[in-house]
Amino acid sequence: MYAFLLQEGPATGYRIAQAIGRPVGNVYKAVEALEAKGAVLSAQDADTRVTRAVPIAELLARLERKAAASRAAAAIALADLSSDAIDDRVYQIQSRDQLLERCRRMLAAAEQFVLTSACPAPLGALADDLVATAARGVAVGVKAFEPAALPGVELVIDPRGLSALTTGPGQWLYLTVDGREFVHALLSDDGTTLQNAVWSASPLMAWTFFTGISSDFVLAALRRALAAGASAGELRELSARMQRFESPTSVGKLALIRHYRTPGRAGRSGRTKEE
């Protein structure tokens, strides 16, 4: 019916029914339903009711605003249901798309710092998200294996370069956010297929993963600087920049302390001793 009105212009219910081969009574009910959705407008022309379609751009804009409002309301409602309980489990990620979506969600939630070691394919897929995260004032550090355009990001090129990929099992991605959660993934040689990947927000594992990635990131930066003949002053400046990624009051460190240094702390299953 909507398509007919778009093509033919304003029409009466009787004309619509004749054109699309539906009972008149059903057409009037459909017109009322479309009016309620904002898809058509009706007017009285003498004793006849005439209906016309709302332009596609106008209808789509209304539907997009309605969908956005519904998403916002759902997010608020679901946030109220979310639990702050510690989860020490390690979860398997099933596909490349799921991996990238999980990483984008992590980056969007980053508060203090992000560190990643990424091969070309996953880095290219997440480049815009990393730049957007840095633009929010989050410290973002990337260890890559070739130069990349990542404005606002602390980029360190692994001294081995792309040769590191030829001796590895595929293209990998290590991502840690705030020392609070991490992703560890391995993709195929061309980066199109997920071989294996896990995600966890376990306080102990997340902080341990972060310290490993942080140490590797700083070491790669220092090795490259030394190879380039950096002066003592340049090395001190580099070390000072790296401190942005080592906050002792990070979200992950505080979660670790709360989890293991408070009465009734949770064990491996996430249940407290009192439970």
C-alpha cells in the first residue's frame, strides 16, 4: 500500500483497494495502522477521505530517531540489571566478526589506557576505533609491525618488522583495556579467518596480561630508540611518555585489590566465601 501511494500519489481507500486487490475494509484498517506509524497522511476532501504517503526520507528519519530512542532506553534498562560480580572465567570467541565487535566494545568503554600488539589485518580493522578512543583523551599505545596512520596514538614499530609474521602461526591481536579486560586472538595468515580467540575480565588474568603487554610495548620502544641512537634525554622523554600506560590507580588494578584484599573475597568461581 505504501509503495502504491508513493507511485500514484494521494488516493481514496476505494481506489487503493481496487489497485492492490484487497477488501476496502482491510485497506481502511491498514491506513489507520500506517497513520499511527507516521508512514501516511490523510485528509478529508468533501465527503471523501484521501491518503498520501509520507516521503521516504522523512519516514526513514523518523524511524531512525525512534530506533535510537529505543536503543537508549534499552541500554539504560539493561544497565540497571548488570552485575558488578567478579567473573574469573575465560570465554571463547567464535568468529572474526564477533572478535572485532568485542574489541570495539572494549575500546568504547576504555577509561584510562589501551595497549595492543596487532598484526596488519586486525590493526587495519580497528584503526578508526583506536584513533577515536585516543581522541577521547584515553592513552592508546599500539605495537605494530609496519608504519600506520594513527593520529593521537603512541605507535611503536616492532624492531623485527614484518619478518616477525613469517615465522609466526598467523596474524595475532592482543588487546588490553585499563588492565581490566583483555582479548587474545590468532587469525589466519591473511587475517580473514579466526583461528582461536578468548576474552576475559578476570582481575588476576587481566592484570597479568596487561603487565606482559605493557612490558613488551615499552621494551620494543626502547629497543627501537636505542637502535636509532637516541640520546639519554630522548630516552628519558620516551620513558616519561610510557608512564601514561602504567597508572597504579587503574580500573584493573583497583578491581584486583578489591577482589583479593577485602573480606569475603570471591574465589575462582566468582562466589564469595559466605555463599
